[in-house]
Amino acid sequence: MLSKDTLQFLDDLKANNNRDWFLENKKRYETFKTDYQQLVADLLNVMKPLDASLEMLEVKNCTFRINRDIRFSKDKTPYKSHLGIWLSSGAKGQNRSGYYIHLEKGSSFIAGGLYCPEAEDLKKMRKEIAFFHDDLEAILDEKNFKKEFKDFDRNEKNTLKNPPRGYEKEHPAIELLKLKSFESSVRIDISEATKKDFVAAISKKLIVLKPLNDFINRALTSE
């Protein structure tokens, strides 16, 4: 769980997103960072026994720097005013599926899967779906998955209008093959993060994504 002070720090940072304010509140940031890292440690303690692929992860592998990369962004605010946690077996230079928690007032969610893969990984995903779409459909149709996440996140930005090159429109999994991104998410209320059972409750939801992550990682690692 997170302290209410941590959430207040994020609110205050959003309202005062500048270097001077941040330096004046450096002690608050250090307290925030300790709370953040403890939440990740608690989450790993619960998730590792449920997903062996996470066994080698340490807290530092799952957290994000508070500084924003503003080099190519029109938004020049220097700091992130949300908290993110990413649990994935992927090493540096490897794109792998995983579990994500995003905590931000009014925009909190949990998610899993593969977000906007590069061309080579997208090609691998489509090949796996073309040959083993029954496996993927069974995962998406599983009752707990349907209850928690319903389906892949689908919208105009992540879905082709026409079949991808090399696939016929009559393919039985053509709607899955049209996808350019393969993630599932569900909104949560940020206040849940301050409850004592937050880690247990959120882990129970996240682990529902494991079969989907396994399918995606199988695709990415198959020759």
C-alpha cells in the first residue's frame, strides 16, 4: 500500500511541476521514493511465486525515474506526476510482455500484454496468431479474463482497416491479425493503492494476464 502523503506529493507535483518547487520539496520526494520502492518490493514478493519468469527481477528493474524525457516533447514539464510499475522478464534490448500498474489521479489503470511492438516483433506476433489463434482465443474467452479485462484494448489507432500484408481477409483470426498492439487494461481508482490489501488484490487481477503474457512471449522468442 501507499501512504496518503505519497499521493498528495503527486498531486502537489502536478500543480507545481518545476525544478525550484521540486528542490524545495526534496525531502518529500525521498519519502515518496521510499514508499514507491516498498510497494514494488511487496508486489514482487507476491507475484514471483505466481509467475516464475519474474524470479530474477529486483525493485530497480520495475521502477521509473521521476524525470521526464523532454527532448522530443512539446510538453516541457520536467517531472512525472504519476507512479508506474512494470514487471517483465525482458532484459535490456528485449521486448517482452509483462504487467503494468499506473497510478495517477483520475487516470489509474492496470494492464498487461505488448504495447505497440516494433515491426519485427509485430511480424512474430502475427505469425503466432495465424498458426495458433485457437490458443489465443481460448485465453481471451477464459471466464476470469473476461470478467477482469474483457478483451484486448481495441481502437482506431491500434487496428488496421484492411488485412495486413500476406494475410487473407477470410483468415479465421483476421480481426486479431489486424491489431498493431496487444494489451489489455482496466481502470482502477487511485484510492485503492492506500488500502492494506492493495498488493494482494491487484496481484489477483494481474495474474489473470499470465496466460496472455505467456502466449506473447512464446511468439517473441520462437524462431
